[in-house]
Amino acid sequence: MRHAVAAISAAAFLFLTFGPAGSSAQVLLDCDYFNFQEQAQAILDEDLSDPNVLDEAGDGIACPDLPSAGPDPEFPELPANGDYGCVDFAFQEMAQEILDEDPSDPSNLDPTGDGIACSRLPLQADVTDEDALGDADLTEEDDRAARRAARDDAAAEEGDREARQAARDDAAAEADPDPDAGTTEEDREARRAARQADREAEAGE
């Protein structure tokens, strides 16, 4: 389930997504603000100019030192003040579960009143799908590598057979520069048949 959300400023994001900060002062959404890397990554992906400096290395990964929520995080305990904030949840689906249990929304997880809790949090389904896709890509690459190796082995084996046949032909030519001299057509045909049989036997190895 994916929800379209209009773009909002970082300051609006703080109040509309993570709830009131309890102070009129603007709070910087730096890495210290988030509990999980996926939360910070969602903000970086929303604005790659990175006004909150979440990606100091410039490699597209926000706050790499934060712990990962993983595809199946534990549900957060109710904070001591009795109210959840969006930052308490690793994924949007978890916040949505709380909102669905009590649509009166005492924790203000849905300040816009559209029925969607913490709409800017990453979706757990997206993280799970990306992990599965990564595994599938790895398996496909392994298969391609195995097929390439098999083709290389087959080509090398064919080259060895051709080299052995050429060596036998050279040896035969040195031993008898004119192998057909003094022989009948029947003898020559028998020799050709014998050489063909040798090639077929090697091809079946």
C-alpha cells in the first residue's frame, strides 16, 4: 500500500509527521533525531539536496551509523509520557496500527486528518521487497556466471580435442609423408573411416 503525499518543508515535516516537538524553536532533523537508519533515509530520499546533512559522505546513504530496523522490527513500547511520536516507529505500517486501534488519535499521529498515520515514514513493505529483489539479483548473477564458466570449460575441452587430433595428424605425416602411396582405394577408405571413428569417440568423452 503506497500513499501519495504532497511535498512539505523540513519544518512542516517535523510537526506534520513526527508531531509537536514541545518547543517553538526549529528542530534540526539531523542523525541524532532518528531512531533508525530507514527513517533518516526516507527524509534524504525526499530531498537529495540534503539540507539536514544526513549524508555527510555523499554516497546516498543517510546516517549509516544508525541501527537498521530490519524487515521485522519489534513494536515500540508506549513512551513514559503516554503518547507515541512518529519517530518511535520504524515503519509507517506500525504507526498505522496504533491509529487504527484508536481513530481519535490521542498521539496526533495523523495531524492532517486523512486517516494515514506518519505518512512520511518508510514503508515496511518497500524494505522487504528491496531485500527480496537484491537476493533475486544475486541469484541471477550467480546463474549467469555459472553459465559463462560452463561455456568456457566446453570451449577449452573442444580446443584440447582439436589440438590432440592435430598432433596425431602431424605425427602420422612425419612417419609416412605419403600415407596413400602404394595403397588401394579400399585401404585409403578404411583409414579415413578409422580417423572419423577416433574423432567421434573423442567427441563423446
